[in-house]
Amino acid sequence: AVYKIAVLKGDGIGPEIVNSALRVLKRLGELSGVSFEFEEGLIGGIAIDQKGEPLPQETLELCLKADAVLLGAVGGPKWDNLPTSKRPEKGLLQIRKALDLYANLRPAKVYEPLISASPLKEEVARGTDFIVIRELTGDVYYGEPRGIFIENGKRVGINTMKYTEDEIRRVVKKAFEVALKRRKKLTSVDKSNVLEVSGLWRDIVEEEKKNYPDVEVEHLYVDNCAMQIVRRPSSFDVIVTGNIFGDILSDEAAVITGSLGMLPSASLGEKYALYEPVHGSAPDIAGKGIANPIATILSTAMMLRYSFNLERLASAIERAVELTLQKGYRTPDIYSEGCIKVGTEQMTDAIINSLEEI
Ligand code: NAI
Ligand code: MG
């Protein structure tokens, strides 16, 4: 089979880190006999400069006919003074909507040797390896009515928390399927002691549980979950939750790993999927050759797992990254004393070497 990947490098360090990930994928293809085909499209600031809009029609069409999309990052100071509707980040919102991506997967994994920037104590952080699945299309962000209204002559701000049964079910099913590919433990997070929407959410998790008898399910209130993530992070496997709780918990999960440059993500829909690092375009280090490519490389591992079902190749990439870190290679953002400080290219070489060893 040939897997067609739409490649959107974007701005800032985007091209550097995506090139690095493509080198790893190409080498993996040679080693395994699987073919990947890459086709590039413009997105973000560079698309504004060259085509006048952050998501040109031809880029969207390229994505719609690809098997998966790999994205670098968009944005930068050059475009910061444009109105919100014309900025590079608008391209991201547009593509997520056009591809109907409803489940955002963000793994939080702590690597050995530990990276010192984690705010957690070593004995708490060690062994952390979970994934937060955030619903992306519904919740209080989109529910109607919304707005600022006048009530009894005073202003009142209103948002509506709303989820349909189908919106909940599709993300919950996705979460069960992800759990089946991992350690088979699902934590569903809600606030069903006070929210009607959460009561429905919990009911649907209970209904779907019957279809996934191998998965162990726990329910946590969001406030308790926020505490448990810093108290016992290594006990979680897959966490699934709605849009607003997921927004908050996924940032909390990210910070406990201590390494923005190492966090991958996947956004999945029924037909399409987009993979990108969690971090942005890092304009402060763009063009210096020191960006950490690991988040993007790990995003391609997620692509192999969730879009192409190439589990063996996905874990080969993850093991190569782990092995490379164990050997002591570090880009400046994750460097600590005694390690080998390298730039983007050398880190990529080291990961490819590790890939060849396994
Ligand atoms: P950022 O994630 O780009 O950078 C935050 C800090 O982390 C910076 O000091 C940066 O140098 C560092 N950093 C990030 N990724 C790194 C990597 N791979 N290796 C080494 N260091 C890394 O966030 P910031 O500075 O808030 O935003 C910069 C631009 O990126 C803005 O235009 C923002 O809108 C955009 N952005 C784009 C996102 C996307 O494309 N998905 C997500 C977040 C921000
Ligand atoms: Mg956030």
C-alpha cells in the first residue's frame, strides 16, 4: 500500500521540524518496505504571503484527498497585527472544521532519564504515560444561546453547555478504541454532580462500556481529576472528556511532562485526521537549527498507529526516540548537565540511527 500524506509545514520552526519528521518516515519506509507519498501545501503566514489567505482552496483539496495530514505550526510576529479573521491561526481553525475533527488526542509521557523541567517530584512523575482525549466540536464553546444580553437593565453574559447524544457517543467510542490499543483503562471525566450535560455523558459511557468488555472504566469529577493528575499521573491510561474540561486538563497534562518540544497530538474525525506537535511556531528560535523535532516525529508515530494501523512501525519510532534520549542526546530546550547537546539535524540523525538499531 502507498500512504498519501499531505504535508503542511507552516511558519517559524514548522519547516525545520517537519523536514526532520519526513526524514525519519522516509528511512522507516526504506527499512520496512512501506511507501509513504508526501505532497506539500501552504498554510498559515506563508500562505497569506503567497496566496492571500491562511488556508488556500488547493491546500484544503490536497488534505481532503490525502490519507492523513501532517502539520508543523503556524503564526509569527510578522502577521500578529492582522485582524483575527485574517491571521495564520485562522487557517488552523478552518482546516479542523473542514475535516470535521472531533477528537483531540494529547499524550503525556515522561521519558527516562527524567527531564528536569517537570514540576513534579521524580517519584511521582516516573512512569507517567497517559493520553487525554478532548472533544473538539461541542460544549459550552458553541452552545446557543450565547452572548451578552440585558436583563432587568443589567448586562448578563450567557453561554450554554450542550452536547447531543451522538456527539458524546462518537468521541467516547473513539476513546474506547484508543484504550484497546493501549493498557485498556479508560477514565471518563465530567461534573455530573452539578451538570445535566455530564449526567448524559456518564450514561453514554456506561452504555458503550458494554461494547468494550475488556476495557476497565472509571468516572472522575473534573476537579478531582485535576488533583489526581498531579498526585498519581502514572495511574492513568486514557482520559476522555468534553471540550472545556479537556482544554484545561490537556494543558495540565502537558506541563507535568516538562517538555513542550516533545508533545505530539492527533485530531481525529470519522474520515480525516490531522497530526501536529502541541507547540507553536517558536519564532524566537526559528532558523537557528536548534528546534526540538521530537514532538513532530512522535506525531507521525501517532499517524502510523491511528490512521494507518501500522502499530509495529509506530512503536518503532517511539522506541527509537526513547533510545535516543537514553543515549543522552538533547536539544537545548530539554538539555541538562551531562547530556549531549545537539541541534535539529543531529537529533534527527541520532533518532534514525536508533531506528536502524531496533
Ligand atoms: P510556542 O509553542 O511557539 O513557543 C513557546 C516557547 O517554547 C518558546 O520559547 C519556544 O522557543 C519554545 N518551543 C516551542 N516549541 C519548541 C521546539 N520544538 N523546540 C524547542 N523549543 C520550542 O508558543 P508561543 O511563543 O506562544 O507562540 C508562537 C507562535 O506560534 C504564535 O504566532 C502562536 O500563535 C503560534 N502558535 C501556533 C500553534 C499551532 O500552530 N498549532 C500552537 C501555539 C502557538
Ligand atoms: Mg488550551
